[in-house]
Amino acid sequence: MKRYKTTLLLIALAAVTCFAQTALAETRKANCDVVKKGEKAKKGSGECTFSEDQGRVTLVLRNDKKILLVPGKKVNKYKDKDDHVVVRSTVNGDGILFKWEHQGITVSFLD
């Protein structure tokens, strides 16, 4: 019986440890290239900060514009503050592309 209680305690401790680690936000420095639909020139591009916390993504662009994306109902689908659909995809191995109907932001990590 004592061994059973010890095993349960270890499992509970492992679960709490895993939950605590996933609850922490991941924040990374990056370069964000903002391209409006129909334009080739990058506007608003430069160093930015990428954070991800429990599925929510926050981008802080060089002009301090903050973009908050919340997970949608499907994988790699998000909604912005104006309820626009944003699709997430991987580019160049480690980079991320967030694509709206009217613009795209490519995030390339610096660290």
C-alpha cells in the first residue's frame, strides 16, 4: 500500500511539474516582415518580439504595435482582435508565417 501511495505521489508531482512548464510563456526575439496584400515592399519590418502562451500568440512590432492572436477552432487557425481569420504556417524551417486576407507577417527568429 505504501508503494502505491508513493507511485501516485510521484505521478501527481510529475503532472504538476509538466503543467507549470507549459504554463510559462515562450518569448523570443525575432525579425518580423510585414507585407500588405498586393505589395512587394515590406512595411513595418524589423526587430520584434514573439510570445506564445497557452496557444495565444503576441507579436510586438518595432513601432510597439501589439498583435494578439487567439487560437481558433482548427489547428493553425487564429483570430485577431477584429475577429479576422489568421492562418499560421512554417517557413524556412524555424520561421512562422501568419497570413490574413489583407496582409502577412513572416517571423524569423534571431535567437
